[in-house]
Amino acid sequence: MSSSEETIRVLITLRRDYMKALDALIEEGVASSRSELFERIVGAYLADLRAKREREGALGAFVGFTLLLIGAAALASIFGGGKE
């Protein structure tokens, strides 16, 4: 394993509603775990910075990927925009 592939354990603190939304994305199949989801988000963000894209580019790429993977209706339901 190269040093770039080495993993490190971190502790983060997020609002409960954010964590519930991220867990719902995981349940919908966006990622297999919280670790994988955060790694995808951070990886996309860093790739966009390296490519000198706008800082919001990674977020847009992630949202696009999520929409493609689980669909707009599921995403709206997770984030409270769906019909109850």
C-alpha cells in the first residue's frame, strides 16, 4: 500500500439532521458506508481543486452523481422535498 492509499481515522462532528440525510443516501445505495461516502465527497472536491474548477464543482458533481444513481424523487424524499 502506498502512502497515498494509506487510510487514517478521523472524528468529525455534524448536525444530526445532516447525518440522517447522509445515512439515507447510504441506504439508497450512493455508498456502502459513511467512510465511503465521505471519501467520495472529499475525493471529488480535491479532484476539482486540482483541475482548477470552481470550489462548488465537487458538490455539483456529487449531486449529479446522486441524482443519476438514485433519482430525483428519492433525493427529494430524503431531503424533505418529497410528498409525505
